[in-house]
Amino acid sequence: MIYASFSEYGVQFSYYWDKETGVMLEASTTSGDTTATGKVTETNIWEATTKRMPWWLWVIIAVAIAVVAFTVYRLKRRKTPLDPTLPLEGS
């Protein structure tokens, strides 16, 4: 958390904000005998942050899917009973 404060014409202003997100979390002002403070009590900004998968992991997944698809294709092709390129049994 980062803190800043300044004063002008007898009015003191202070605020805190989150260093990572840049969102102000608390602000207060004092003028004479009166102080007003605003604080963030609940927020969903930290839940919304998502981590992305690295690009190389997507490449590995794509290659794995291609290998499985090719293997299934080759196995189905071998099981075809009337393949015209294969010699007939008993010939």
C-alpha cells in the first residue's frame, strides 16, 4: 500500500492506494476540527485477476491432440475390411 498526504489552506488531505492495482483504498480530509474518511471495505478487483497459460503449453496441447487424432485415424484405416489396396485373402 502507498501513502500520500498534502495540505493547502489549512486543509489536510491523505490517501492510500494499492501499489499493484492503482486503486485508492482510503482517503481522508481534515479541516479545522472536522475529519472525513472514506475506506474501501469490499472489492472484487483481486478476484478478477486471471493468470494466462504460457504459449508453449498451448503448443504442447495442440501437438498432443494432433498425435491422438493421427493415431485414431491410422487405427480405423487398418480395420477397414474392404480396402482395395490390400490383397484379398486366399488369393
